[in-house]
Amino acid sequence: MITEIITTGTELLLGEIDNENSRYLAELMNEHGFTVAFMTTVGDNPERMRAAFATALSRADLVITSGGLGSTQGDITKKIGAEVLGLPYVLFPEEAVRLAAYYKEKGRPYLPSLSRQAWFAEGAELLRNEAGSASGSLLSHHGKFLVHLPGPPFEMKRMAEKHMLPSLKKRLGEMGTIRSMILPIPERTEAEIEETIMDLILAQENPTIALLARPGYIALRVTAKAETAEAAYALMSPLVTELRKRLPVADYHIEQHVREDLVVLLEKTHLSISAAESCTGGLIGKLMTDLPGSSAYFKGSAVTYWNEAKENVLGVSSETLARYTAVSGETAKEMAEGSRRLYASDIAVSTTGYAGPGRGERGEPSGTVFLAVSGAYGTEVYEEHFLGSRKSVRYAAAEKAMYYVMEYIRKRMGK
């Protein structure tokens, strides 16, 4: 089923907030077999929103919107949806009663404007909001489906998982699943990889192949659609085998994103991790603790930007710093080992480098970063050269550091 995701809100177009709803919905719908073919973002402008909805409904079987379900004049998503479908926009009395009780329970007055949340297109199925006030809705009209979800990510996710998907599956049946494998290809450029597998790219159907420029490395994404996850991976298996014959594919694949896959691996192996960060300035710690439950495996990150901090906190020797400088494999090694001692973690990772824009003290180019991973089976050191802005280099270094932790666990620890 061809699906389009529409996120609404002028704040998205102004760049005031990240559009995490589109990414989440795309992953969710693909996992459940819906083919997400289009994504659109539109502001709170009636004319432009009307045009966006009409276009989406002309080319997709299922249109999912998020945002604009509240009680202000700018919350127009449901009304515009009803107009485009040619349906009356009506008050649902039972929803008005529910809202009045909801606000009474919260100790807040039920202002007249709040009743806007009780208006929907005639015939809509209401989707319960378990984390907020505004209900969502699902409409089926002339073979098309239009779903309205709230904008706040926490509200949207719960409604999508607990109410939207079950309702769609009840109406449509199981849609199968779309699964992907991300295959890291170290030390090869996009052009080299494409040249090597061009015949496979030209012959692709199901599964498909795509090249991805990930921070610090190139990867291949292999994607298949099937009735079950097991069947999808079985479809991908012969192609992955052929890719491994032609390219130096890492001996594992990434199913989601580096951080999420690392967390799954840490939870599975019951290993703990810590970090020692210089050029990434605490970014690894932030990324790891952005996920709930991180205290089960993440012990901490020592941000040692200053040389004295590297010595006093991590125990990096002054001789190492004087002889090799702070940006060196030798320093990265001692930083990782120091973090592991400091936090008593099973594994520690370190970063030290020049994020830019200037060169290093020995003329090293911006983007030069040394990474190290230390564990029970010794310490591995890596030298990387990232391109882009200071922010890009820091994020690339943080992701590559997590990538190397996964590689260490799988290769050195046999997990």
C-alpha cells in the first residue's frame, strides 16, 4: 500500500524543531509492510495545506498526517482533511463530554476554544490519545485512508502503535513487512563500490540495493519485502552472500542505526561501556543517554578537553602528551584505558582529534581523529579523516566510535 507521511506546522519549516515524526512513522510503517513513497512538510496555511493533502490523496492509498489537532486557530489539519475529502466537519458530542471530564480531572477550565478538539470529519473513527487531550482520527473514503495523528512525538507514537496500526490491520489485514540490512564497507569509496556491483544494481527487484554515505564510511542497504521478517531476510541472503564475495563487507550487518544496534548488543551481552572524549566534547555520552534505560549499560563519559584533565582524570602520561601530542593514537589508547579504569567498565571508547576548522599543531588536516576501544582483549586504535564542518566531524567521530565498539565486541569478544 503506497503511503505518504505529511507533517504539519510552520515551526518545522522554520527549523525551530526537529522533524522526528517523519522518521519514526517511516520506520514504523515500513516494518509493517506499508510502502512509504512520499514525505511532505507543510505549514499552517490553509491553501497550501489543502493543496498538499489533495496531492497526497491523488498518489497514495494511505495518507498519515501529524500535527494540528489542538485547540488554537492554527490547528486546522482535521478541518482541511474533511474539506479535501468533501465530508462535513461536525462536532462529536461524546468527544466534547470526554474533553470536559479530562480538563476537570486536570483541574483546568474547559474553555470554549478547547471544544475544537471535538470536531472531526463525519464518519471518522476516533483514535484515543493516551498521553494528551486531542484524539486522532482515521477516515476511509472512496478507497483512500486519511489518518490524523497529534504532533507531540510522545503522543503520536503511542497513538500510532496502539490504535492506528491495529485499526488499519483490522480493515486491511496483514501487509507483510519491509526489512533492511545495512552492510558497512570499510576503506572503499562510493564510486568504487558502485563500479564493482553495477550489474547487481541494474538487475535489482526484490531485494533492492542502495549506497549510503554514513559518517566515516560507506555502507550498502539491502531491502526486501515479504510476508514475515524471516522471509525477508531469506530473500536478502543470496544477494548479501554475493556482495560479500565482491566487497570487503564487515562480518556483521546493522539493522537499525549504529547507536541503537550498539545498545541492543550491550543489552544482549550484559556488557557495560564508558567513554573518554576530547574532540567530541561529551557527544558520545549524550547520544548514549538519549535512550531510556541507558544506566543499565552506560557508566559515564569523561570529557577531558584540556591536557591536564587527560592526565589528572584519565591518567594519560605527560610523556605521551609531550612526545606524541594530545591528538595521537598513543593518547587515544591511554584515554580509553583510563576511562575503563575510572568507571570500571567492561569496554571503553575514546576520541581525540581536530574537529576544525584549523589544522593541528603538527599541520594535521581538520577532521583528523584518533579513536580507541579498550576491553579485556586489549586496546584497538584507529585513525580517521572526516570531511565537513566542525559539527559534522564531531558527529562522524562519535558514530564511528560506537561502530568500532560493536566491531570490538563481535570480533574480539566473539559475541
